[in-house]
Amino acid sequence: MKFENDNYNKTYIKNNHHKGGKKMEYENDDNWVLYKRDVKLRDRETLTVYFFSRRVPKVGTPCDVPADKRVVINRRTGFPFLVGK
């Protein structure tokens, strides 16, 4: 996993005891952690929403980067986000 911006090229996957269990998660040097949440839509479909947070959110579980996505850092704001490969 490499970032587009050279300042953020050190990424790692670590074990974390989140909500009582071991979970592999994505985290970068600025302590942004990738979380996911399943949302039910009106037509009863479920959609997985991925988001980054520095704090532990009320809803969501830490996760790995999906296989079809990659992490990019916004140069202006410094916030990470997912894009398709």
C-alpha cells in the first residue's frame, strides 16, 4: 500500500483490541483509522460505507482497505480517502 503523497508513504496494518476482539485494521502515521459501517437503504439493500476517523466512532468497526480500493491523501487538507484502483 503506497500513498500518492510521499510524506505519507509509511503505512502499516496492526492488531488492535477494538470493542473486545482482535481486528486487523488500516492505520497511517497520522493516526487515521479506516472504519466500515453497514447501512440499510429504503429498498432494504445494505450498503457498506467506509470512513476514516482519528477517534473511535459510536458506530463502525475497524477494517482493512478493500481489495478494489486504494488510499489517497488530499494534498490541501491532508485527509485520507478511498478511490478505486
